[in-house]
Amino acid sequence: MSKVKIYTTNEQIQAMDAKHILDEAGINYFEINKMDRAYAGVLGGSIELHVAEEDAEKATQLLSKLK
């Protein structure tokens, strides 16, 4: 199963909102957190959400309101 990156943010609250929307829609996702946890995002970094290729279109539509 191929994964597709569908969302990137540098705000943890936005990532939480996106994950909640995907959970409510029953879409499984994989999170990659590139933020430095010691400084809670002060030094930069990002959070990426990836979904299965077959869920990418639906997930992108659901999350389009957040961008």
C-alpha cells in the first residue's frame, strides 16, 4: 500500500484538527513529526500526515478547509 502526503503544518493545533477530521471520516493516517520536541516548534519543523493512495482525494477535500 502506497502512502501519499496530504497535509503539512508547523502548528500542532492544526495537526490535531486535521487528525480529528480524518478520524471522524474513518481514514487511517500516518504522522511524521519533524518538530524539535524540546522547543515545541519554536525552532521550526513540521508535521506531515500521510494516507493510503486510495484515500488521498477524499482526505485532501476534507482538509482543504484547514489550509
